[in-house]
Amino acid sequence: MHFRIRKNIIQLIRITYDDAKKKGINTIVGSVPVIRPVLSDSLQESLTTEEQLAFEQWVCTRHRAIMLSEELAALSLAENILTAEQWFGRDTEDTMAMKVLAKDLMVRWQSLRRVLIKKGLLD
């Protein structure tokens, strides 16, 4: 069993070995929301006991680590922006790297801003 996060869902992927092709075949068994990773009754019926245990273990470890990492990033974002502002304010010879970073930052900021507006967190 393999788990893949796509936007707002977690895909549960079963890997079966195909002797004819001599490689594994990935089959999406189902999906659950990232925000509430709980197996539905129908999905539980289509999974083996080992696959259900693998999912529960993944939720308790990897999924939790991802959620904590995202929370830490959000809570420390203002401080990190201040630190980045200081770095960008320095006189440096590496202006090409700074230009590339600046473009990437603007794209990410605009995306974050859209989410904040959508959630009603900005005026």
C-alpha cells in the first residue's frame, strides 16, 4: 500500500506485481480527505487488514508529521519573512540568484494571499 497526497485528498494506492510485465502495477483503491483522514465503510471493505493497518500507521506518523510541519511553517512565516527581508537587503554580488528567488517568492506570496482572502482572513 502506498499513499499519495494530491491537493486536498490522500490517494490509497495498491501495488500488485505483474509477472508478465515484470513490474508493479499501481491501482488507486480510493481516497480520503487530507483534513480528516478516516476510512469510509466502503473503503474499509475494499482494503485488506494489512492495508488498513498500513493506512492507520501512515496517518499516525507521516500524515501527522506533515500537518505539524505545515503548522510550524505558518506560525514562523512572519519571522522567516523578516529574516529574508534582511538577507535581500544586503549588498551582495549574487543578484541573479536573488532575482530568481524574488520571482518565486512573488508567485508563492500571491498564491498564499488568494488563500487568505478566500478564508476571509484579509480585508
